[in-house]
Amino acid sequence: DYSLNSATNPAPRGQYVSIYETGEGVTTPPGMDGRVSSVAGTPVPKVVASCSATIGGQPATVNYCGEAPYLTSGLVQVNALVPESVAPGSNIPVTIAIGGVTSKDGVTLAVK
């Protein structure tokens, strides 16, 4: 079940959230410009570099970091577990790092 995160629809602690971004770098297999990922049984490209996330300043377990299935090549999906230790709120900072390059400030998540 998928839904958009908002102050009125916060993510529960202890659940995975999907975060979408660009800038994954090298993937395996290589991505192909303009292609929709995982069409006709093609494997979904995974990010080669290390991938990590923090939510509310706490390390978050990442169980997937690769192209977003069924969307245009180049859009990265990161599935991160909202740590139980994160305090509830509507503007909890989220950071993704791929290959040592950290996402920009200003990305937030509502957590209950």
C-alpha cells in the first residue's frame, strides 16, 4: 500500500518509506536513458556505490537502493526504515548519501 507522506499522513516509526531522487551514478546493469525500468523482465539497475540514509539524524536501514521500478531510468528509489528512536514531527530531516555524496538539505519527512 503506497501513499504520499504529509503532516496529515505521517510515516510510522519502524516502517519502510520509499524516497525518490536522482544522481545515483554507476548502476549494474547499466541504466539506459529514456528506458522504463524493469519492463519485459529486464533487471532493475542497482546502485554500485555505497548507499546510506539518516532520518532525524539517526542512521536508517536501507534495504533497496536502485532505479525505481517501472519509472524512467535515472530515478533512484531508496527504501529506508524509519528508526524507532526518531521523535514524531512533520519536518524530520532526511539525508541520503550515495558514494559519499550527500543529498541537499531541506528534504523532510512527517513521522508519527
